[in-house]
Amino acid sequence: MKKFAFLLTLTLFFMTGCKSKDYSLPHFELGEYKIFTLCDNLHEGNSQILITASDELVKKCLPNGFSSEINAFLVQNKKHNILIDSGLGNNLLQNLDSLNVKSEQIDIILITHCHGDHIGGLVKDGQKVFNNATIYLSQVEFDYWSKQNNQLFDEVAKLYENNIKTFNPNNINNIKEELIENIFPIATYGHTPGHTSFLLKEREEQILIWGDITHVTDVQFQNPEIAVTYDVDPVQAVQTRKEIFDFVQKNDIVIAGMHILSPAIGKIVLDENNKYNYINFE
Ligand SMILES: [Zn+2]
């Protein structure tokens, strides 16, 4: 059964500003898996990132501005501690510690894309943070960043040189190849050239940990045609967002997003005007 719960932990989060003021980390259960939201940062959002959104639309959707989060997720079962993205690295280790997971116990890291708010937590003081992990990254994403002269990516690529595996994600219309047991990578290109979402499937239950399919919840669910300045290919990002919304809504798939406010795990529903709405699980 699907169950949303709050696990009591002992860690204080006053440095983070994240929503977990009750010293708990939200988690979602899917079969034998637990998916924990690791809030790495909470900050005031900037509506200037919204490309082609009119002032009217911004005022209507964001009358009081908006807050934004940076999240990673921990997917845990009896065999694995799987980290999906790493945030900036502000609170990652404290969050894992609060779950009694040491960095050396992380054995698999799945990366949606290589922006700093997704891979920053892989490195600390010039050292690798996860000594026993294999990092999985789409081949397209790896190739793109290898040519960008990006300091952080180059550092990650060098430090984890022997522990990075690349793969080719599934097309959304033909999802058949597992990357690891029960986890299917799906090509969700656009935000970055090799942006990838990860579908965890166990029997009939599914959750899509989707990375940066959205950045501003109160704008982009109802208006998926609005792109953001960070999109490497805004046109493709918009097309991908529409496809993914349609896919998760039709297949009743739970979603988890890196820039949705905690718990950042929820569902998409269609309203009477045929617009998408996001419902965060409580
Ligand atoms: Zn991001």
C-alpha cells in the first residue's frame, strides 16, 4: 500500500531553512522501497527565470512571489542505498546522517543532469564524498558536459573517473530496459541535452523521480509552455514537459521533483478546464 509518513530523526535543520522544522524527513513507500526527500536548500524564487511568461500571468500565479527548493532523493531497499542527484551539498550529509546512512553506504548514484544544484554534493573540499558508489549518467549528458569546460563537472568526472557508468535511457513510448533492478531511466531531454528521469516500478506501483521537469510549481503545471532561462533547449524542454505530464497523469504515476517544495512527492490531476494541477502529498 502507498503510505506517506514522517520519520522522526534527531537532526536539527536550522542551517538549511528547509521545511523539516519538526526534525523529520518526509518519505514515501512503494513496495519494499522507501523514498526519502532530502531538502538541500530552500530559497526565495526569482520569477525572472520564466521565459515568455507575461507580467499578468506571473502576477496571477505568483501574487506573493514563490519559494523554491533544491532536493535530492534517497531510494532505499534491503539491498541498496540509491541516491538520486546530490543537491548542492549544503545539507546532504546531515540529511543522510539523520537517516543513519553514512556516505560510504551509498552504493548507487543516479544523476538526472549535471547542473551544480544536482552534482554539487558529490564533491567536498576537492575530495569525492561517496567512496563506494557507482555513478550512473546518460551518455548524452556525459558527452555534452565533457565539452563545456565546466569546473565542477570536470572535477566530478576526474574524482569518480573509474566509477562513472554511462547509459542510454529509454524512450518514453518504449520503456523496457532496466538500469538497475526495478529502475528504468527515461530520456527527458531539453532542460539539458541528456536530462534523464528515473521510473521506479514495483508490480503495479510506480514513481517517477523526474529531476527538473518543472522549476516553478505554481506556473508550469498549469502552463507547461513556459520555459526557464536555465533550459539549454527551451523548445525541447517544453515538449518534454507536456509529454511527461500526459504520461504520468494517464498512467497514475506518483512524481518526485527536485524543485518542488517538500515533501516534493505527489500527483498530477487534470482539472475541469483540462489544465494540470499538482497535489503535494502531505
Ligand atoms: Zn536544478
